Amino acid sequence: MEKDKKTSLLLLTPAPHIRAEESVRELMFSVIIALIPAALAGVYFFGLQAILTLCIAATSSILFEFAYQRMTGSKNTVSDGSAALTGLLLGLNLPAGFPWWGTIAGSFIAVILVKHLFGGLGFNIFNPALAARVFLLISWPLQMSTFPKPAPIFSGIDAVTAATPLTVVKTLQLSHDLTKSVESVTEINWFDLLIGNRGGSIGEVSTIALLIGGIYLIYKKTIVWHTPVSFILTTTIFSTIFYLINPKMAANPVFHLLNGGLFLGAFFMSTDYVTSPITKRGMLIFGAGCGFLTALIRQYGSYPEGVSFAILLMNMTVPLLDKYLRPRKFGG
Amino acid sequence: MIDIFHRMTFRGGIHPPEEKDRTKGIPIQTIPLPEKVVIPLSQHTGAICEPLVKVGDIVKKGQKIGEGKGSITSTVHSSISGKVVDISPHPHPLGSDILSIIIESDKKDEWVDSLTENEDYLSIEPAKLKEIIKDAGIVGLGGAQFPTHIKLSPPEGDRVEYVIINGAECEPYITSDHRLMVERASEIVEGLKIIMRVLSAKKGFIGIEKNKPDAIAKLKAQSSKLKAHIEVVGLNVKYPQGAEKQLIKSILKKEVPPSVFPIEAGVVVNNVGTAYAIYNAVRYGRPLIERVVTVTGNGVKDPGNLLARIGASFEFLIQNCGGFSGEPEKVIMGGPMMGIAQYTLKVPAIKGTSGIVVFSKNPPSSPFNKGGQGGLYQPCIRCGRCVDNCPMGISPNLYGLQAERGMIDEAYNWDVMDCIECGACSYVCPSNRPLVQFIKYLKAEVKKKQK
């Protein structure tokens, strides 16, 4: 019986007995790492204000999650990194110098209203950071569209505000001023657009930094290419079509590619696991929908930028896409 | 030329660490006779055998001691010579206690007299061959333990064109088939020829994952004269390459749907160990009383590939590999992807025991602490890894949610019954969700409803 005593201590768990090492926390942190270049670029161009906004957003998101779970008596999941990521994404979606109370309100909306009231991680319908951003945009339109002019940290230039290139285009489009063309009002320095020397949210300005982060995520297999490529390609296709229809009142496709929040949206917001389709076919359609709506809103909507609206609208289609675009069954 | 572009693989699948280096180069070892064997009367799919001996009977090695009644069943034989000391329920590696015949060795290891040798075995009539295979108690040695003589009986009107010998051995850790292919290549090819004769099949394949180049080379050399009839195919290294229908897809490029048996599609798949057992039974009249068992894992002192008598206890086999190294945490029959954890070492090796894997407590080899969550799991974050890696193209993520909510009909509509329980979904899940368990629960509930 001695032997039995020893062997009865053997662990009895069902197969599989081995697991891949990748955990939710690892996935979340790899997205956070991929956002570092964009965050650094934002800090470089917008200085101390950007650091403050990012810190307030991340910290308040974590605190809201902690507090909510404390109050409801549910398990503390702060360590999985998803609240930190939501906070960081929210911060990157705000203009540098956005009031601190607004940032905290955004965190509350993202973490409590959009994420936890819908059931917490895995069950929210809308991308928390984006929903919060849109809420802030509608509630405080002035503060949300006041972008500091980029002033590289050590340049000694005091921050002044500037309209984003997309806003300039939209203002012209809405003015129906037929004496001017889009080209005449937009000064384009391709190099500046690429590195991020333009007005915009902290994390959206540097296309090159976002591209580096996105490629890192695809290389690490944290995300697949389907959604971002489909998103960016479709935006390009439709902005080309709109440009060809009315070249005077539309910005050219390259301008659309390098402006606004397209790359941040395509690589980091529309690829959110919880709020995007599960199959690759679904992702291609989801990305295409985001791209089409982005181009449409930018050209014909009353807001200069359409990426956030496009993604949130497409978030709603995800259950349907999942239902009707099942994976192809073996032998089927 | 198209073939160049066809990758020898299937959609989905995973790449767990192979962990085969411990034993893949170690030749099959003959070990001392066990003093006692426990022969469970069920080592096959189908009706349990009835004992043909009584307590106190003297039996010889290879003597038939159990036979089943009904259409789907098999036979069992004594694996040593000695005396029947007990016939009673005994722990069985598949879980429950099973009526077993316990035999004490007389240390003489004498064969039963009635073995019929056939030098000209390829001229035996197919019906007679099937009878020999049935009488030798041969079942699928890959783990499924389906009676082979039934697998070799196509339904009226179905013609079998292809026979595939499964040497994929995609389970991590296990190398029993690998060693058998390296050391018994000619016997395996002869076994394949016998199967092809039974089915009058026109072509035979031997599918082997490319991580076993020595086995591929050996079998190629053995079958080189038979090029028109037998082809050795190197397969991509991917789990579950050895799953029957995934293997068929990789080799014949055709997907046999879940509702169709391979034999209805003109294909029969047999494990290399089964082919070897068939050769032994037909050529020398020897029933299936031993098999190669890989004893391995970081919890075993001297891992190896043992030629084990059926009925030898796990404890005996592990002792023959130097015993435990450190304190064992888990003992698994089979590989770590689909194997079954054991609660006692008294269980016997059975016909489907390809390996015994021992995980030691220190250092732990199974990451139960994934993401700092202990053995617990987190909600599905819809990352899609399970869907991407599912070799059946179904939706494990949904089954998890449906199981948690008792949505049995929905799961049925989403084809949960087509799951082959390979475990790829659970393996990749970053939330550590026990998807295979969820699926097994749903399948059981669907079956209850269907009744």
C-alpha cells in the first residue's frame, strides 16, 4: 500500500498535457511593445504634454479596472495587461495637451462602460479605446480637435496649435469655395508626413513608426496581415476613385494614406481580437468595410477623419461576419 | 510536375516541441521477462472478450485466453507462459477497471505448440489471411485499437485502391514507430504487401514525417524494387499529421469528409506497428503479445524504446528504464497531445500503448502556470488561434462558449461532432481554455439528446 500512496499523488489532468507558452499577457504586452515607436514619435513631436496624456490614460484605465473588479468582487485581471493596453491606445488617440479630466473620462468610458459593462475582456462589442475617443470627440469637439503644432522636443519652439491636413481639406470641402482646389490649400512635405511632423493625435502622426510596430506584430504572429492590408488597400482604392471623380475637391490617395489615423487604426485598432472577425475571410471583408467607410466619411462626411467611425461601425458587423463566414470545414 | 508544388500536408495543425531526441537514436531493447502480466479482456474497440481459461490453468506464451462474441471484437493472448492466478477487474490505462486475466510467469517463456508458419504467405487466400489476423488479436497499434480484420473488410461494393501505412508518429516524445521502421523495415513492407493482398489494393504508401530521415531511407531501400506498387512519402512535420484523414489528405490530396469512412473512399490506413504485427502473425503464426513502447520524459532516468510484453505493468517498464528521475508529477499513456494521465503504475501496457511519458515535478515540464494564471483559464479573447490551427476547419472557440452556456443544439449545428479531439486548439489557446474538454462535454450531451 505504501507504493499506492505515492502513486495516488500523480496529477490527473486531461490531454493535451502540454501547452504553447504564449499567454494573453504576452499577447497584450507584445502589442504594447509594438506601440512604443509610435509613442516615442508622439513624445518627440509633442513633448511633455504627450507624455502626460499617455501616462494619465494608462494609469487611469488600470485604476478603473482595478476599482471595478474590487467593487463587483470579481477577479482582478489587471495583470493580463489589457487595461494598460486600452489606456495606452486611448492616450495615443488623443491630441497632446488634451485636458487631464477629459482623458480620465475617456478611460472611464473605455474600461467601465464599453468593456466591463458588456462582460469584460472578450465580450465587448466595440473597441474600448475607440469608442471612448468618439465619445470624447462628440462631447468636447473643440478640445478634441485642437492639435498642437509639432515642435520637436529640443527645438525650443513653443507649442502652437495647428489644423491637421485632413481638417484643412474638410474645411475647404464644406466651404464650397470653388475658387480653390484641395491641392492649393494643402502643403505637402512627404517626408514630414512619413516621419510624423504634422498635426494629429499623439500616436497617429508617425506613419513610419506605426509601420514598424505593425510589421513587428505580424512578424511575431500576434496579428495576421489580413485586416490591416485589406483596410489600407481599400482606403487607397476608394480615395483614388473619389479623387478621379472630382480631383479638385478631393485629396489624392497618397495624401489620404499618410494622413489621419489610418495606420494606427489599421494595425492597432481594427486588429483588436475581441472586436474583429475570427476567420481570415471575415477579416478581409471587415478590413475592406473599414477602408471603404473611412474613404467615404473623409470625402463626403462632415468630419475630416473617418477611421474611428469606420472601425466602430464595422465592429457591429462582426457577429454576422463570424456567423456567415465560417472556416472551410475539412472535406466540405 | 504539379506534385512538386503540392505540399505534403493538410490545413491547420501545430508544431509542438518534438522532444524525441531522448529516444530516437536508442535501439529497441529486449528487457527481462515480467514476473506477472495483467491481460485486460478489452484492448480493442467493440465487445469485451470472454475468458477462455480459469484460475489455476497453465497457459503458454501465445495461447488464446480471451475471445469476444459479436461482429466488432477481437481476441487476447497470454504474453508469457505460466499460471492463471486471478481473473478480476483491474485498473486499465484507458480509465476504468476492466476484467483482466492475471498470469504468473513460470520463467520458461514457452510458446504454445500450435503456431503455423507460412513461408509462402503471399499466396494465402485473402479470407484466410483475415482469419489469421483476427485470431492473432491484431488491432490498430497507433492507439485507436480498432480490430484490424474489420478494418480490412470493405463494405459490399466498395473497392479499396490504396493502402497507407501510417509512420507519421506526430505525437511529441514518442519514437516507438520510428525505431520499428528503422529496425524492422523489411517486415513492415511485407506486412503492407499482405494488407494489399487482403484488399487487392493497387497501390501502397508509407507516410513518414520528414523528421525521421533514417526511417524514410530504410523503407525506401526496402521498397525500391516495388516502385510501381509501394511508395514511401516524406510528410511535413506537423501535428496531427498522423490523424487518419489528415494523412490521407497529405498523401492522396483528397479530403475524406467527417461522415465518410476512409474505406468508403477507397483507402485503408494502418499503423506501422500493425503492419509489423500482421507480418509476424501471417509468416510465423505469432499472435500480438508484445509491442514497442517508448518510455520517456524528463521524469525517467534512462529513456528508451522497450520491446514490452502486453500486460507488463507500467511500473515494471519504468523500472527497466532506470526508474524515475526525481519525483514524478504525471505519468501519461501515449503522447502528451492525446495521451491519458494515469493514477496508478499498476496499469498494464496494452496493445495501444505506444509510449509512457513521465513528467517530473522538478523541473516541471508542463506549463500549468501559463500567464501566471495557475491551472485556471481565462475568457476567450477571440484571437482565432484555435480556428486557424484546427485541422478539421471547425470552430473550437465557439464550442468553449457554447459549453459554458449549455448551448447543445447550437454546438451540433456548428459541427462539434466532427472534432477529432487532437488537442491542437487547447494547445495554442493563450487563455489556457480546456477546449477539448468543452468539446467532449458537448459531444456527450448531443449523444444524450439523440437517444
